[in-house]
Amino acid sequence: MQTVYYGKVGTQEVIIGNPMTADTLSEDYVVLKAPNPPEEGDYPFYVVGEDGSWIYPKDDEVIKAERKRRILEAWPIEKQMEAQTDAAQGDHTKMNQLTHFLGQIKELLPYNNRTYKY
């Protein structure tokens, strides 16, 4: 029997099934055009679109939350405070690293609406 990939719209959830599987899924699932998101760009941030394609979310609130998650994962508050303290004492090494990282995040996850400034 043919393998069919179903994705839950707005998420990265994928179910592998067959044509009959559709009868057991909620309306939130669509047949995927490709089993995986495109490898170029920011692979882990794509979600399933209503047409079954992988899309990059347009919602600035989602982008803001993802930026925050990534920043705090790489630079927890304590580490950020240490960078600020070191910079205040004349050692800008960690602050430069933090600033560079924040620039990368802004480039990787740009806002669509531009209502947010960080």
C-alpha cells in the first residue's frame, strides 16, 4: 500500500500512514506535498501550511517567542548579566559575542510586521 505523509496544520507534527489513514485523522491534518521541510533556511522553524506545503510562519508573535527561546537557550540571563558586568569593568569580549549572536538571531528570524524592535 502507498505511504502517505500527513501533517497537522500550523505545527511540525507528521504522521506516516496510507490513503485510508485520512479517515482516522481530524480536520487539522492535510496530505503533505513533501515529507520534510526544505533544508535551506531555518529548517526547524517551518510548519505545515493549509495546502500541505511547508511554510515559514508569518506571525510576529511566533517569531518573537522563537527568538526569545533561542536567545535564552544560548545566553541564559545569568550569562547575559556576566557579559554586561564584564563590559562595565572594561572586558567587552563576552558582550561582543552576545551582540554578534543577537544580530544572527535577528537576521535568521526577521519580523514581518516590524512592530517589534528587538
